[in-house]
Amino acid sequence: MEEKSHSFNDYVTCPYNKAHKLLRGRLAKHLDRCSRNSGISKELRICPFNKTHRYGEEEFAAHIKVCPDAAATTKTFEAFKTEQPVPRPVLVECEESWDNEPDVPAYNPRAYCEENSIIRTNGLKGQSKAARREFRENERRRFAEKR
């Protein structure tokens, strides 16, 4: 596989079929398709640092030593190693207990809407014509009683 330049728009050669010349930006998608269609997909090993790097068994060990993406990965891991460990949070004792609070009834939105002047429309969805008519009549009566 050609690795001469690193521009996104450069052409590279497919490792499965040397007749395939494609843009570097499309290489990953092409390799997925081409590896399934070719009979040599098991013979090429995938680089752990860059999934678009595919080499035969004899070239693979040499590639791992000189892979340009290995340096970036190693630097990232070294940056994590040099960071200071995260301090554990300090637990603060508190005398307040929410379990000792008085019991409060649960909020019932349907009961709240029936008690207040709120227009309800959710009772209409999926109902028959007669049920929708009855719901609207009940709502009109409910609003008339509130006034």
C-alpha cells in the first residue's frame, strides 16, 4: 500500500487488489468492502494503530516498528501516564435526612387539570366519534361550572 504523502485527496493503492486506485479519504470504506470480496482477507493483518494499514505476515512486524500512527498513539498514552492521579472527593457529614420528611401525596396531573381551568385535549386521541363528542360536552360543562 502506498504511503508517500498524507493528504486526504491523494490516491492510494488497495492492498487487496493492486488495480484499485482510490482517494485516501475513501480508503477505509473501500477496504471493508474489498476485504469481504477478496479471498486474501485472512492473509493480511490489520495494524493496531491505523485500520487502513494492512500488511502480509512478513511485512507486518516491520510496519509496527515504523508505523507513523504508532508514535501519535504512544505520545497519547505517555500523556495519560504523566498526569497526576485524580484526588478522591471529601465526604461531608450531613444531619439532614430526606427519609424523615413528612409524606406528601404524589402529583396527579389528571386530577390537577380537572380541578383547574385547563383545556384538555389528550382524551380525544384514538377515541370514537361519540366518545370525542361526549368528552367535549363534559369539558364544556366543567368550564361552565368554574365560571
